[in-house]
Amino acid sequence: MKLIVGLGNPGREYERHRHNIGFMVVEALLSRARAELNQEKFAAKVGQGTLAGERILFVEPQTFMNLSGRSVAEAARFFKVPVADVLVIHDELDLPLGRLQLKAGGGSGGHNGLKSIVSSLGDEAFIRLRFGIGKPEGPNARERVSGYVLSNFDDGERREMDALIDRAMDMTELWIREGLSVAMNRFNRKA
């Protein structure tokens, strides 16, 4: 079994925000897996399905981003999923919109959801699907990050979303089917 986690914030008011791209990708993957998030446990919405011939536990933490690790750690421990079989899909400020990247381990890069997961798992070796959302530019850009990630994609960005989410799903399935190095080699080049 593999654990696929989408990061985001619960509630309709956050639904289409950049910070919720992890939820958006998981919700798209559910249709491919013929699954639904039909349980509430581990302080998360949870569902099971099959992707690329593998049993998958899908998790959307409902604790808000900064406490996501609780849900991830509880689900991984309950189902005895090794850290190397945990994939976390999250927004990434350090990649431009349209750039998606798989990687194993690493720091949090200031992402509070990743910080929480590393802290709760006690291990940073989980797999990440980094979904580039770009970042604010210009003066006071650092101060504007919070408002930026908690805002909706603009019209031009929204037009790109379906293709990018499809690409994220393809990356996820290849990771499941053929492993991280094959998926990284195929997808981590600049699009």
C-alpha cells in the first residue's frame, strides 16, 4: 500500500487557493482510482482505491496546513506504510507555475505543511510532488507570500490547471508503477 497525501486547508473558502493544489490533485486522482474520500479518521478525509495496480490510501488532512503532519503520521503508522511509500503533493513557491517536480526527502523550504510532516513522521525521506505556483515579485514580495498562497489562481493560470493536474496525475502513476528514479527522469525536466 502507498499513501498519497494532498496538502491544503479545509473549507469552501480555501477550495481554489494556490495553497490547496494538493487537494485538487488528490481529488482528480480519486476518479482514476475509482475511489472517494468516504471516511473521516486521522483528522483527515480518507479513501482507498487502486492506481497502477497498487492499493492506495488517499489522505486530505483537515487540520489546516500547519498541522498536516498529524494526519500523515497517524495514517502511515496505522497502515504500516514505510516513509518511502508516502507521497505528499504540495504547492511550491520556488518553482514557476507549470513546473512540477518529484523528489525524495529534503527540507521544508519554509512550507509549514512540510515542516509539520517532517516533525510528526520524525523523517524527511518521504516523496514530494512539488507543484510550482510561482511567487510574488517586486518590493515587499516576502511579506506578500501569505496572501499570495491564500489567493485563487487568476484566469490565465486557471486555463493551465487541467493540463498541469493531468501531468501531476501521470507523474504519480508512474512513481507507483515504475519507481521514483524512472518518474523523476521522465518528468523533472523543464516543461
